[in-house]
Amino acid sequence: MSTTRRGDEIKATSGPGQFRSLGGWMERPDDLQPELEGNVSADVIVVGAGFAGLSTALELTALGARVIVLERECAGFGASGRNAGYLAGSLGIEFEMFLKRVGHEKAKKVVAFYDEGVAYVERRLRELGIDCDYNASGIIRAAVHPSQEKKLRESMQLGLELGSSACFLDQAEMRARGIPPAFLFGCLQRHGGTLDPGKYVMGLRRAALQAGVKIYENTELLSYSEGPIIQCNTARGSASAPHLVLATNAYTPQLGLLRDKVVPLRVSAIETQPLSPAQLASLGWPGREGLVTPHWTMESHRLTARNTLVVTTKRLSYVYGSQTPNVPDNVAYHELATALEDRFPTLRGLGIQSCWSGYISLAYDALPVVGETGEQGNILYTAGCSGHGVATQSLMGHLLAERIGGIEHPLLAALRHKTPSTLPEPLQWCAVNLALGLVHRMDEHVNRKARRVSNQ
């Protein structure tokens, strides 16, 4: 499929279905599990069948618990099936946003949580036999203009002080690795890499079903009642259990919880047509490392196992009232296509075969939001992945399962802190979009400078 630009849109000129409502990595499963009907009970109810929810269900089942999972759509429908597929540790998180808030010692444990998530997922891929095209290439935070060096080095140095493992790559080292020349220098995290998030979440779903987890898809949680036994009400039935886990991330505010803690932000992606052998050769890039930039709102660029390029993020947006409509964001797709041309000039004219959008959740300090609520403290929640959910939300399943089993893991304890309160509407809509507009202008200033250098 080729594309033409009209104003702020990317329009499909041939071929159906440019906008993918489920994201570009997955289709609805052939064995879609039936909607909940009637009344059922278990030891734990998990709401949300993404990385966090399915990992929690699997870990709890291994401990001997009977687990029910309620999913409004199908497994992987949310951020788990729509992200860029970076199995990333602490590289790229903004250490300075939370260091002063939590203190040096706790910040070191937060960094350890991010990095432990990588090892956890790698171990689970082996244990569960999940083939998701994992490429353990490491990840590079790569600059596109010399003016980004100061921020990149300062962030890396602060990360090293907090236990993050990374090294600086100068231009000669970047070229020796075959990194495309638009990426001038960077910070390398050797562990982690890229994977197919659709195959990963479907692998977790398969493993959960095989382990005896009862998954109800097309089953929206309408309400729940608190107490020693929690009852979850759906359109055609109900489920009850002594524990409830809300692994609903950006959708949690719509359940009436965490509206004062997290902000759902829309993130978008485009995927190119498959590259020809000649186009792949023009890039170099033999290690296929995932690339993210140190913009205020990062760009991410990666090759897939099917030899396409996926470009994500670039522009974030917030919908009034913390809503999460599953609709195209044509402005974002246009800007991602521009970034694609800027970073890969040898691929100009390559068609965009699909685009999609989804939602992450962000706390004002960019830290995970995890805890308990309810009269009995038996309603657990996890949100605030801030775009780093592949590793962290997978590991969160292990931590929450242990917590329900009566064990407070040190990494979970490290995440407990006072999350800054968000603003009421319409102040939040004004403040968030003003901030996003400001950082977008700052990033575009860097991009204009990069274009001038590349055109010289």
C-alpha cells in the first residue's frame, strides 16, 4: 500500500484497512473465550488480559490459586498488543523526574525493578516456550543532533550512579555497529532487545489457558462491590473472590479508580511495507538494535522479524476526561511518516502498510502506580507503566501474586510511594495538552536543526 499526504493525514491510496483497531501485531484469537454468563467464583479475579493480568494469573495458578480473568475485548487488546515491542530495562526512563521525590536509595531499587523485568521476561519466554521473535540485541538511546549529547550523557551518568548499566557509543562506534547514519551517537544498554508483543501476549494467553486459568473475553467489568468477598458484575453474570486485581492500566480511571493518580495518553505507530533485500542492505543495521531517541517525547525505530520498520511515539495526546477512544490519530501518523523519512532517507517512497494508536498511563512522576484499596485491602491495582510495560508489567504479575500469597517482595516495596495527584477537569486537559504542546515544539526545533545538517 502506498500513501499520499493531504494536510495532516496519511491517506491510503490502495489496499484495505490501513488503520488497525487492534494494532499491527495481532488478530482476534480464533479460540475467543466465551463471555461470562451466570455466577462463578474463584480465589482471585484479575481484570485485564494484558502482560500484567496474564502474568499475575499464571503466577497465582502456580501457587495453587483458582483464577478468573475478565477481559472487556480480547487478550492483548490494550497497550500490550499495540506497543513497539521493546523489552527494555532502565535505559530511557527519566531518572531526574523521581530521584528527588523518592531519594537516592529508593531510586536505586526502582532502577533495579526496571532491569529485573528484562531478566524475568527472558526467563518466562524459556519456561513457557513462547516464540515471539525475541532479538536480544540490546537497545540504543540514539541522538539525531549534536545538541542532544549533553542531555544524553547527563541522563546516562545519573543512571550509572543509580545502578543502571549502560555505555556511551561515539560516532565511530555507532558506524562500526552499522547503525543508520542519522543516529549520531548513543547510549547502549546491552541487555534486553525487541520482540513481537502480539506473539508474546498470545503466548501468555495460551499458557494461562493450558494452566487452567478461566479467561472470559468480551466481558466488561461494569461494577464491583467491596468486602471480604468481592463481587464483580458483568452484563450477563458475576464473579466473586476474596481478592481482585485490576490490571487495566490506562483504562483504570474509567472504573472509578486512580483518576487522581494516572493520565491516559494516546501513543501511535506506523508500520512500513516489507523492505526489499536492497533496501535492507542500504540500512546496514546488522544487529537490528531497537533505537529510541532522547527527544522529550521520544521516537522509536525498529526492524521487525517480517522485515518492516515500526516507528512509534513521536507525539502524545490526551483526551478530555481520561477517555480512551479507539480511533485513528492522523496528525500523529503524519509526523511519524516525517520521522521515518528524516531518519531513513534511503527508504523514501516506501509505503506505510498500517497504523494504529493505543493508550499508556502516566503518573506525574513517571513512576509505576501499584497498591491496594478497598475496605479489606484486598483490591490490588497496577498502572502507570509510562510506556515501559513489556518488562515491568510482566514482572508485576510475579510481585502481585506473591503479595496476595502474603509476601511483600523488596521490589514491590520499593515502588510504594506517594504518587502526585492529578488535576480535575478541565484543568487537567489544559495542563497536559499545554505541556505536550511545549515539548513537541522543543522536539521539532531539534528536528529542524537535524534536517539542516543532513541537507548540507
